Amino acid sequence: MTAREALEIGTLGGAEVLGRDDVGCLAPGMSADLIAINLDRPALAGAEHDPVAALVLCQIDAVDYSFINGRRVVDRGALTTVELPRLLQQTRRLAADMVRGPLR
């Protein structure tokens, strides 16, 4: 299976499995999510010759831009939809509560 075939299975194939004809590809009138990744990072060194294969086969730990249904969610690597420090503080508090266990 090629990287492009895998991408097609994950996009058009995923839409088909869900019974959706409004997602799965970038085209006018379609709901779409889009990411952009800067290939100039050590984990993707040498990937310029086939960016699709890099996206499918390499470990991508962060995206530079993400648009979900036309809304910018990640801008230059930073989340735009949440206050990250506040979310991290809340997550740490909840994790500590879980470690302590149920109240006695």
C-alpha cells in the first residue's frame, strides 16, 4: 500500500464508512479539516521529496496550522480555541485527584 492509498483510505474511505458525502476531500461545498506542517524540522529531514509519505509514515508530534470546518484552531503551533495554561492547570489538578483516589 502506498502512502497516498493510505491517505485516501483515511479520508475518502472514512467518509464512505460514515455514510457522509460532505467530507473526505477538499472541494467547494465540502466540510473540511486542513492541517499544515513545516517540513523543516529534524523529524522530517529529507521528506521534501514526498510530503504525503512523510505525513503518513513519520511521527508528526505537532502541526503548525489547523483549520476545522473553516475555523483556525492552531496558528503557528499554538492552540487558538483554549487557554492552554488554564487547561493544563485543571488537568494537573484532576490527575492529582485521581491519584489520591476516592474520598473516604
